[in-house]
Amino acid sequence: MPTRIKKSFLLLFLTIVCGCATFHPAPLLPLLTAADLEARTLASPGLRTFIESNLHRGVSPWPPESWDLTLLTLAAFYYHPDLDVARAQWEVKEAGVVTAGGRPNPSAGFIPQYHADPRGLSPWTLMFSLDIPVETAGKRGYRIEKAAHLSTAARMNIAETAWRVRSRLRDTLLSLYHAAETKRVLGEQEEIQGEIVGLLQRRSDLGEDSVFVVTQADIALQHTRLSLLEAKKEVVRLCAAVAAAIGLSPEAVDGTTITFDFLSAPSPPIPSKDLRQQALLHRPDILALLAEYEATQSALHLEIARQYPDIHLGPGYSWDQGDNEWSLGFSLTLPVFNRNQGPIAEALARRKEVTARFTSLQAKVIGEIGRTEAGYRGSLRKLEGADALVSTQRKKLMGTQARYKSGEEDRISLLTAELELSSAEQSHLEAFTEAQRYAGLLEDALQQPLDSSGILSANIEADPRRKEGPSK
């Protein structure tokens, strides 16, 4: 074999090998992963940077003395593993765009032959061939379009996941508020009922009341105490649930002061028709399905284009016992037995399927908005009735207090009026919680807060913890 040809072949081989990627192991170690999760804290400097960059203002002192829904939502966007999964899935689809844009590589062939009886000539015959594929009908462009649309759908999934994270956090905070307020109200009732039982027992001892009356009051007291124990247990459980909704361990939120300012505002308004229409067009899951539909369009274009065969150019060279021989040929697949009808039919069916899914999703959104609007309106009317009941019981207590001071009512009558007011406040708490829960469901149907001032435009697509390595 001539030395020049050997060197050229070696140079080509080295060029191909040096351009290849290499494998870098990244073992997944459960102990280190668990330790990283346990080490996460609300005092992380990286979390502070993320919050300040999204609030466009500084947060001082750090960590904050109290955390509201906005701050906790940003913490959840920073830490929650569901968003990590959604971001990773988007990265996979982004890599798919690169894959779709790849051009087919040429292939090379080398066939050396040795002649046993060269008859005075060189015994070697060296044959080189190339196969250069040429895609036709814009197939590469359609592949890129399809991959880009699927990437857009995955990016929309990040926004949908972020909303679900925020929704779970809001609902958990509402449950925590309800449990904490229930614990407070039941504590007041226990104190009042305990005093009533004591007074009734003394009157029973004097023969002024029957044992049955004392027993009934004591049963009510025991029932309240059991409910109070349940409320205390629920507060502890929900504190851990808040940590989980953020993506932290329960110890990470121990001692954290949580404010419920988002519940102290007036009831959110009923969404306007424009807002409902906007939800039908701009919810992240709807945008994701629209992108998926466009991907099926590109896929159909691609399958139609595959009816047209690709061309393979085949230049060749041979060195035949001292003679140089050149050749140039081409080949293509003849569309004789099929013209890609099956894949085209599948692409059409997938487009039809996504169309049906999109229509189904819009119908589901319309139904969700209608049901939750009706429930929300009903809960607001119920809350108005609870407000009126509290107002009535408060006036009744004021009258009882006045008569107690004048000696017209005894201590038990006063305590009974206080207990009735506390029971009315508990009913109001239930009605208020129900209204706020329906408001949350309505926000979920719209996938945006009813109060526009609470809308967050957080940067959630990039992994905020990537630069800092293990969580701090």
C-alpha cells in the first residue's frame, strides 16, 4: 500500500476519533441525595438571590422574620423537585431539537485486494468508496419543526407544574390557617365550658341543678377537648405538609413565622368573561397542547415528505495494480411497493387525537370554571349568613353583659352567651375557609390568581440551584 494513502487514512481516522464525545460517569448516590435534601433551608443565600431577583427588591433582614404566600411560593419554585423534573424533561426535548437538526453522515468503504500472480505488476488493488446521503423534500426542516414544537410543549409544562406547586402550597396554607384558628376557638370554648361545668357542679351540689344537666355539660366539654386535641395534631401535620409543599424537610420550617395576609383581604372577585376567555386560550396546559398539535402537523409534513426517496451519491476510487480508476454513481429507493401510506395514516390519526384532546381540555376548563364559580358564589352567600350570625351573637353577648353587670343575669348566662358567640365564630371560620377554598379552585380553573396584584412572573425555566451545586 502506498505510504501517502496510509498517511491519509490514518489522518482521517484520528480526525474522526478526536471529534467524538467522551463518557463522564455521574453516579447517583442515594445517601448524598438524601443529605442534600435534608440540608435545604429557608436561610439559603441562593434562595435570597432568587427571591430578590424576582421581587426586584432587596429582602432585609435575611431570612425574613415572617413568610407570606408570595415568599413561600418563590421558595417552592426554588426548591420543589416537581419543577426539577419538568425542567429536566424540557432539556430532553431541547436536546431533541439538536438531534432533529443532525445531518446524515457519509459512509466510507475500503477494500484492499492482493493478487497472487501479479505478472510483474504491483500485487495490490485498493478500492475506496463513499456514500453521501442527500435528504430531499425538506425532511430535515420538518424534523426540526416537530422537535421545536415538542420542546415548546415541555416548556409550557414547566409553567403548569409551577402553578400546581403554588396551588398545593396555597391550599396547604389555607388548611393550616383553618386548623390554627380552630385550635384557638376550641381553646376558648374549652375554657368557657370548663367554667360552666364547675359552676353547674356547685349548683348541683347545692341541689339547684340536676346531675343530668352537669353530665350533659361535661360531655360537651369532653367532646371539645377531643376536638382540640385533633386540631393540635392537625396543626403539627400541616406544618410538615407546608414544608413538603415547598420541597423542604419539616425541620427546615420549624420556628418559621407564617403570615396569612392572602386570606385577610376581602373575598376575591368573580372573574370576568374576558378572564374566563383568556383561560380558555392561554392556560399553560392549553398552550402545551397547541404546541403538541403543531408538532403533529410537522410530523405529518415529514411523513408526506418521506414519500420522496433520498439520494445517495457514491463517488469511488481504485488503485488497480498501478492504474488510477475513478467512478461516480448514485442510488435511491424506488417507491414501488409502498409510498409511506402507513406512517402518513398514523400521523393523520395522531393529529386527530390531539385535536380531540384539545377540545376535551377546553370543555373540561369550561366545566371547571362553571362549577367552581357556582360553588364560589354559594360560599360567599353562606359567608354573608355567617357574618350576620356573628353580628347577632355579638349583640346578644353585649346585652347579656349589660344585664350581668346590673344583676339581671348570672355568670352561667354570661358564659353561655360567650360560648354561643364562639360557636358562631367557628361557623364563620368554616364558611370563610370554604369560600377561600372555592376561590383557590377557581384560580386553579383559570390557572392564575384572582387578585392581579398577586400574579408572579418568576423566572422558573432555568434551574436556580444549578450554579451553586448542593443545596445550601
